[in-house]
Amino acid sequence: MRLSDETLLDIMARFQAEMQKGLGKDTNPTASVKMLPTFVRAIPDGSENGEFLSLDLGGSKFRVLKVQVSEEGKRNVQMESQFYPTPNEIIRGNGTELFEYVADCLADFMRTKELMQKKLPLGLTFSFPCKQTKLEEGVLLSWTKKFKARGVQGTDVVSSLTNAMRKHKDLDVDILALVNDTVGTMMTCAYDDPYCEVGVIIGTGTNACYMEDMSNIELVEGDEGRMCINTEWGAFGDDGALEDIRTEFDRELDLGSLNPGKQLFEKMISGLYLGELVRLILLKMAKAGLLFGGEKSSALHIKGKIETRHVAAMEKYKEGLANTREILTDLGLEASEADCVAVQHVCTVVSFRSANLCAAALAAILTRLRENKKLVRLRTTVGMDGTLYKIHPQYPKRLHKVVRKLVPNCDVRFLLSESGSTKGAAMVTAVASRVQAQRKQIDKVLALFRLTREQLVGVRDKMRVELEYGLKRDTHPLATVKMLPTYVCGMPDGTEKGKFLALDLGGTNFRVLLVKIRSGRRSVRMYNKIFAIPLEIMQGTGEELFDHIVQCIADFLDYMGLKGAQLPLGFTFSFPCRQASIDKGTLIEWTKGFKATDCEGEDVVDMLREAIKRRNEFDLDIVAVVNDTVGTMMTCGYEDRNCEVGLIAGTGSNMCYMEEMRNIELVEGDEGKMCINTEWGGFGDNGCLDDIRTQYDKEVDEGSLNPGKQRYEKMTSGMYLGEIVRQILIDLTKQGLLFRGQISERLRTRGIFETKFLSQIESDRLALLQVRRILQQLGLDSTCEDSIVVKEVCGAVSRRAAELYGAGLAAIVEKRREDQGFEHLKITVGVDGTLYKLHPHFSRILQETVKELAPRCDVTFMLSEDGSGKGAALITAVAKRLQQARRENVKREQKLRSIQPQDEEALIAREPCRKLFMLKFSYSSVRHPQLQVPLSPGSAGGSLPLPSYLDG
């Protein structure tokens, strides 16, 4: 029975393998260690309060308990209890009678304590292997210890007890939780020590439970948070895994037990069996003449005559030998001094083996906890209970010593559960009540962000109305969606070529790019440098801002060796501008944290030109000023001719698209298309979204640089989502639902919860432990449960943002479909922005929403690889191409005007003929040999009289 350290490490490894087997869906049916989910998801946090009932059924006595848990985190518990016997005829009789007896005892207790008028929640400690599918339900797998009641195995014990209680009409009790005694022990100790995440019973029987990561429990849906696993380790070895260490005495004891072949680990460890093992060993030694002079008393032949309490008494320090002599005398044995020493030694070997085996299995659990948390060193507490652990004088010391030797990288505290597992059942019930109440409050907050299909359809339809308002001359001044013409009238056609300079200003970083475009092959090469825009520049004067921009351009030109080069320039300026032409843009208002003075109402191209003049080092041809959204559309349009929409989902939120000229009342002409920069961030500034705005949106808005403005952007964009989450976390903490009600100073800091944290926290690959680390960086000491709630909050806020984006985009694509008179539209949306690119679920939810709300549009989403800077260069290239075409047009016009007519007939015919040229002008290989003017085939047809010089 002596086990070496190597053997114990081997047993520890075997138990780890059995745990893994028990947790797997496919391997659990054949696993001896069943690893039963308990559906206990949280440990006490000190905020529990109220009155609870508890029953404890599983040992030689049955106990009923009333537990009063105090409020205000004082961790004060008052208990009143009553023990009732569990007669053999009850525990080995009929199952119905067993539960009726329990219900009778409960009713008696409540009458005695004058509790009949109260409706109280109850926790049931049921110390037998049960399969649970929820906290308040458990199907008995098998009886253990001395219980053998018929008709209970395979049934739900909670239902059985509930049915028995119904016979007492004056009993009004709800069973909220069914727990194992081990779980009760862990919960009792966790109430006093939040580090407690393991419970161990070493008493009549033995078992252990611990908090396992949900992601490892294949038997239960979901992978968020943790759940207490009842290992049922007593059955370890039932599959033969411990045959090499079982002795002839273990086998003899097993054969004479109520359940041969079952609970073999328990039979080597627990209090029900240690005394019997000692008896069998002493009997053999006596038979062999090694003890008592070969004399055997009849008592030594009686099963159960030596109990574990005798073993404990015989091992008692100092008094042990005297106790041994007394016990042996009571058994009718005349023992010499040497006999007493030998018997005492047998007890030590048997109980030490028990402690060793228990330590090996516990060390396996502690190692798993440490590995789950990815820690080099684990600090944890183990809640302990059970008569063997409590009454045996040497047992705790031996167990602790071996555990620490087997897991030197774990700092373990052993905490005795003074009030036993019954208090623990009450604590589970108290926690279940708290979690239930907290869940309702949390769900109430999260429900504000869950948009129904009807609400999303409403957003889509309101967006459509605002789009139309923004396009019309009469309603445009009052429209919240400004629908700004960009004067970008063409998409790249592949003939663009040359070197272009591009600027990209739209956030805290400013980018300067050199873009080289080769015609025909659609080949673009880019060189760029990123410069920071300090906060004092963003919120200083306009002159300082544009001087800083020009300084960055100068640094880039120096860096590229292009100081004196004459280059066409495209300026991506990602703020709302009113344009009168492609190279003129009047800033309407700053967004995204910019507040530079003397800019709003000014032409930003003129301001850039003035800054270049002040620098007086270089001259640049500013051809186009564009929005980043337009740049994104052009970049994707260069690759995909179906691309007619540009979407930005990043720091800011915006969208542009190609609109029919006939619909744009703000611009002359109704032929062709023009890109419209919607500036949809202002959607809702007229109150049309107030029905879905929450108190948190209002708080974010009120604390922003531009209160009352850009409301849609503040509900959807990266600059604000983290701040919405922060406001929710503060509110939940104030309600005592998070972080133990403690608001850290960092959480009070505006902007501390960046949107990148949402992307990280919501990552499917991220364990809750990593979520806790992110929160710790923010000064938030979170529990596992806190981390789950934070993740839910992030998910609710980001999902709503993606759905709102989808509703807005659905309005656009539906408009394009209807304008073109198509039954079904195939269209590509070019997308850019960190939120779309980096958030793990945003793009999927956005796409699903568009599909749901615009079912007749086949929308392809194309990620803009190179961003809006490349788009600005392409727009500049297209503008230069169209500019060149206009110049050639003018030359042809002049040439046409210089032709001298030969006669009066030609003079009359010239004017209509010229108009016809202008109307039908297009590129063609058909050219008049004298005029060298391109003509469309048939453009001079019809009945108009033509002069001879235009004949043919």
C-alpha cells in the first residue's frame, strides 16, 4: 500500500486523462470519471442576501437548514438547522416513501421555525451521481454509500421531491438548485474566500468538484464562462485503470460491498471503507500468527466491526497507543505493546495511502486549473469537508504535504467548510437567486440594443426619405442626410496613367502618397508616409492645421526626392464638404474630433493652396478634392465595374454612390451619373431615430465635441462604440451588477474604452481569461462572470451598429434598383474602415442585414485593399483624363468655327450641323479625311441638308 512519488505522478497523469475523457462528448459514455456538469456557473460575490432553505440528503443523517444571508456585502450568514434520522427501511425501501419522508421532515421544520407563511427558495444537496441538464434538475445515475431506494435511479429527483411536497398544501417552496455535497462545500468556502474554485469531500464517501472552462465542456452548449464540474472521482479505476495498485484487501472489500466493481477509488480512500480495510489486514496477520499470538477474536471476523473513527483514534498523537489497546480489548483481543504498535502502523499505512491517492487526483485538478488559466503559478483555495478529513488527526497534514509536493507551481490554501455542504446548497440557491435577478436587469439593458426586423425596416425607410430630401432643391437645406454632389462623374476605365500625389486626411493620422498608374494593365504602385496630427493641431487654428499638412507634404517630397516635381494632386478630405466643382470643397462642419477654427464655411482647397504659397517651396496642381468614401468606391471600381457604392465603417461612418443626374436637383444637367457623398452620419439629427436611441447614446452625444450632430455616426462608428460600452458598464456597475459595484477611476475616463477593445473582446478565439486581462489593463478587476457580461455588452453594441449600417445600405441599393427599373440588381459595394476590417462579426452581420432588408439586390462586398489614398489618385487621373477630353473638345469647337462656308446654303446648314456634332460627339475610329473630327457612324444622317465639305 506504500506508493512512491513516481507512482503518484503516474496516477495523477492517469486521472488527468480520465478527466479529459469525461469532458468529451464522444468519450464520456465510456469514461469512468463522469465529469458531470452541475450548471453552477458562478460563485458567491458577497452581494447575496435573503432567506433560503436547504436540505442535505446523502449521509447517515438528513438535515434541514434555514440560512439568512445578510445584505451589503458583509458576508454574514445566520443558520438554524435540524437533523432528522435516515432509517434503513427508508433509504433501502421505496423511492416514493423516501421523498415523502423528506417532505414531511421539511414541513415539520418549517412549522417549528414558523416559516409556513413565507415563500422561500430551496437548495437540495443530493450527494449521489446525477446527470443535470439545468441547475434545478437532476437524474440519478446510481446510488452510492448505503442508499438503495427502489424506483429512483434514472428519474429526476427534484420532480420526485416536488411531487412529495405537493401533498402538504401549506408548503410553498421553490427548488431552485440541486447540488452535490462537494459543490456545496466549494460554494460555502467561496463565500468566505473568492479564490476558492475546488471542493473536496473526504468523509463517508469521497468526491471533488472544480470550476472548468465552458469551452472544454463538450456535454453542454456554449463556450462562455465557467461551470462547476462534479468529477464523481469515486469511480476512478472502475475501468481497470488502477488494477496495478489495488491489493488483495481492496478486492476482498469490494466483493463484500453493496456495489461490487463500482466506486473502486472511493473504496481505497473514504471513511466508509478504511476501517474495513484495516480489519481485513489485521485478520490476515492474525491468521498468519503475526499478531495477538495467533489468536483471533470472533469480533475480528465481523464485517464493519472496525470503523474509521477507530482508525482515527488509534493514530491520535500521544494517545494513539492507549486508544489502540482499548479498541483491541473491546474487540476481545489481548494485545501486547508490539501488537499495538503494529496495529497502529497498519492504520497509518491504510490512511496514508488514502491521503496519497486523494492528493494525486487533487493535484491533477489543480494542474488543469493552472493550464486552463495559462499561468506559470496558480494561487487557489480548496474547500474541504468530510468526517475523515475532520476527525482524523494526521490526515489533513499528510494530504496538504503531498499535494504541495506534486504541484510545486501551485500556491494552495486548504479551507475547512465549517458549516458543511448544506450551507453550500443555500449559497448556490442564493447565488442562483442573485444571478437570476441580475440577469433580468442586464437583459433589460441589452434589450435596448436589440433591434427587431420592424425597427430595422423603419430605419431603412426613414433613410430612403432622407436621401430623397437631400437630393431635392427645396428640401435639401433641411435634410439631415446632405447628399453632397462630388462632381465625380466617371469611373476609371483602365486608360488612366501617370504619377499622382495623394493626400488623405480623415483621422488622427495624415497620409501622403505617390501613386504610379500604368494604363491598360490596371497596375498601381504606391509609396506613402504616415504623419501624426497632434490634438493641439486638430483643435487649433485652420492656418496651423494646413501649415502642418504642407510641412508633411514637404517632408514626403524630400523623402521621395521629388522636391521640384510638378505633380497633379488629389486631396482626400473626409469631412462634410459642399462642392461647386471637383476641385472646390467648402467645409460644412468638422467631425471625428477635429475642431480647427476658421475652416467651416471655407474652401479647403483654397486653404491648402494658401498654405503651399506661404511655404513657397513647391507648386502642386490640386485637381480634385474627394471624400474618403468616394476614394474607396473609386479604388474598388478600378477592379470591379459593378462597384457603384463606397462605404466607410471605421473611425467615422459614411457612404457614397453613383446617382442618376436627373435625380440631382442641386446640379445642372440630367444626362449620365454623378457620385453623391451622402454624409449619412447626420441621419437622425432631426429626431427621426429617437425611438431607438438609448440613454447611453444620449450620454455619449452630450459629452461629445458636437452635441446633437452626427447621431447616426455616434450609434455606428468606431469613434463612439467603445464610449457607448463604457457608459453601459458604468451604469451596470452603479447597479451593482459588475465589478462588485466598484467604478475604477480609469472607467470614469472618457475615451478609455477604445473600439479596438470591442474587436478583441468579441474575438471567438479569445478565452475569457484574455478578456479579463484586457479589463485589467483598464483597471477593472473582473470576475469570470463580469467578463461574460462585458462581452455581451460589446456584442450588443457592435451588432446594433452593424444592423444600422445594413439598414442604411439597404435603402441605397434598393434606390439604385428602382431608379434603373430592374427587377433584380447586381451591385458591388467597396468597403473600407477598421471596424469592418478588424471586428470579428461586424461584416457578417452587416451583410446579413442588407440581404434581409434588400432581398432583390445581389450585393457583393469588396474590401478596399489600398484605402482612400489610391482612390484620390484615381479620381485625379480620371479628372485629368476628362479635363484633357474637354480641352480637345474646345479645340475641335474652335476648329469647326474657323471653317469658311463656300455658299449661302452651307452658311444656313452649319449651325444645326455643329449642334448635331456636340449632341452626338463620341470617340470613334471613323474620321472625316479633311476635318479630322471624330464622328459617330450615322451621326450626320437624317434629312438635314449638308454642305459639300461635310459630305460623307
